[in-house]
Amino acid sequence: MMQQKKYIVSARFLVNPETAVIEQGGLLYSSGRIIAVDSLTALKRSFPGVEIAHYDDSAIVPLLVNAHTHLELTEFPLWAEQKGYQVDDPVGFIDWILKLIQVKSKLDQEKYHKAITKGIEQSLMAGTGVVGDILAHHSVRSAYEGVSLGGVVFLETLGQDPAMIRRLKKGLYKALEEPFSSDAVIGLSPHSPYTISNYYLRHVFDLCRRRGLRCCTHIAESEEELKFIKYSRGAIAERFYPAINWHAFVPAAAGMRPVAYLDQQGGLFPENLLVHGVHLNDADIDLLARRRMSLALCPRSNARLKVGRAPAARLRNAGVRLALGTDSLASNDSLSVWDEMSFAATWFAGEIDAPTIFAMATQQGADALGLGEEYGSLSPGKRAGFQIIKCSDIGIGELYEYFCSGIGQNDIMQIYRDGRPHKSGV
Ligand SMILES: [Zn+2]
């Protein structure tokens, strides 16, 4: 059998989450898989004669994980502008939802397809290797075919009207049967406890567990959501439901907080990645930890929509696995996880440190999506996906802070996907 060609890539630093930085480090890979990670000296000794690509004044870093986004909304700013909205228009959560509905109304599939293609491109350029992407328009997942972007594509579903749910269920089962040849896998997302009936919510959770599908649910994002779940009152009942002609389907008050409600519906299982978790009390956090849940934090989106700040330190101390997501360009300025890390460092200052943020954006994020064996760190057996980050005049002790200081496009010297260099990222 012919031996597959081996390659070494080395740099001044090799940086992995939750382990010591290797100075003058490198990795050896073949056929798109990492074989060894060590100092360059040790690699040269063990694998003499292998071609070496060395990067001075740079660090080799894993591709990043954007645990929560909606790439089909990448052109949202453009659509909003076309409908006469200003970027800074709505202030609160409900105003934002109403704007989202208005801007999205009467858009055709082609527009979503174009938007998701751009979103994938922007993600690749920014050094992202894995996404947790929510799709309301299930057919546009074809944009993932033939693209080197791993992750979970969550088909979103929501509804309160039983007749509508019957139709949606049919569509969902059909979508699950359709072939999908991509580096990403299919999952399901029952949108949130305030947009889906308890019956349908339980059904989707059950379906995920029976079929071994990853799941994703928005939870405890706003004060309005708490009020709606507990009392069936507030702006969601009075403004959002009427705006989408759901006024006849306001559910009975659950009399409890969203996390307890989700638990009651069978939604607290580790394969269900929760998103936002801004409004959590100690009992909620304890329950999430006991159920071994992962939570994707979206600090820039939460700040933009003024919903509050997630209790990051309490979550981390309780043992809830934390990941990082950009959410969509309907509530953020960029799809770069580097930008999200930089914002998170300020937003969560004193709560979580730079090495933790780096881990959230790499291994923890990959684990949260169930893909930690393939992605998230530079380790033997994993995919040879990494990026070369320029770091002139940065000391070994300053690397994580530097990575949380706003790494831009110009700092990314090279991106490797499955062992192949792509200067443009794509
Ligand atoms: Zn979202």
C-alpha cells in the first residue's frame, strides 16, 4: 500500500485549550488527520525528512467553534435597510422580534440561500471550523454541501396551532429523510419555550432522543420570556402573539420558570444545547448542572437586544459547560468568533478569564455540539483544521489575552482545513 504523504506545520507557538502552550511547536498530519503534536525538534527527530512549513512570529491555533448562529439571516442588515429600518432601530427584545418578522415577511428561498452562502463564507474567512447553525428554511441546508465547515445544522420548528403543528411535523419527518452530504450533521431545534406548544416541544425532544439527533433550544433569553412562561402575560402575549395571529393560542400559565418548564417537558438532556441563559437563578443553574447541560452564551447579541448579562461565573462554578456563539447578523455586527471572544472578555470581566473564553470557543464549544472527538483542539486523531495567527512581540504568558483582544482578518496568516491551506479561508 502506498504511504500517504506526511506534512509538518510549525510556528513560534502551538496553542491548545486547557493545556500548556508549546514553544517552537508543531503538528504532523497526513490525509487530513493530525498524527502528532509536539515541539518541532521532537517532531523532526521522530519523523525525519518530512516537509516542514514554518511560520515565524505566529501561533498555530485550532479552528474556532461558533456554537450558535443563524447563517440564513446573514443578509438581514441589507433586508432591513431595504425596508427602511435603521441599524439601531428597535431597543427592546419584543421590538426586535417584531422587526425580525416584518423584515423577513415575503422573502423567498433564494434570498435565504444567498444569505447562508455568504454566512458560510464569512465564517470560513474568520477562522471558524464548526458551527451550530439554526435553519428555519430547511431546504437551504444544501448550501453546506461540498463545504469544509463542520457542525450541526439544526432544523428549526415552532408552533402553537395544532393544525399547523400537524403540517410542520410532516415536513420535519420528510426533511429528516432527505439526503444531506456535508461535513455537518443534521439536528433539530424546537425554537424556544415561548414559541412552541408543550405537546410539540415534548414530541421534538422525544424524536431527538429516539433518533440520536442533537437538539438546540433558546432559553431564558429575556424577562419577557420569564413572564410569559410563568403567567402567560406580558409583551409576548400582548404584542408578539397578536402580531403573528397567534392570539387564540396563548398557552395556559406554566407557573414556573423557563428552565423548570423545559425540564418538565423532557428538555434537559445533555444532547440539547441550550442558548442564551441570561435569566437564571441559583436553582436553575443547579438543575442545569445536575442534568449535565451545555449552554451557548451570545454576549454581543444579548448586549445589542439589551436583555441582560448571563451569570457566567456562577454557571462555570456550578459545572455547566459553556460555549460561545455569535447569534445572527440580525442582532450582531459580525460572525467572527474572534470578535465574540474579544467582547466576551469585557462583558464578562472578572467572571471568566481569557483562557476560559478560548476554551469556550474551541474544545468546550465542540463538546457542546457533540463533536469534541473530531474538532476543538489540535490532538492526534482529530481533523487537521487550524489557523496561523500573527503574534509579533507577544510573550508566551500573554497569548490568551491577546486572542481575546480582537483578532482581525489581517492577523490570520493562513487557514488549514483537512490539512489543506486556504489563504482566503474559503
Ligand atoms: Zn438564536
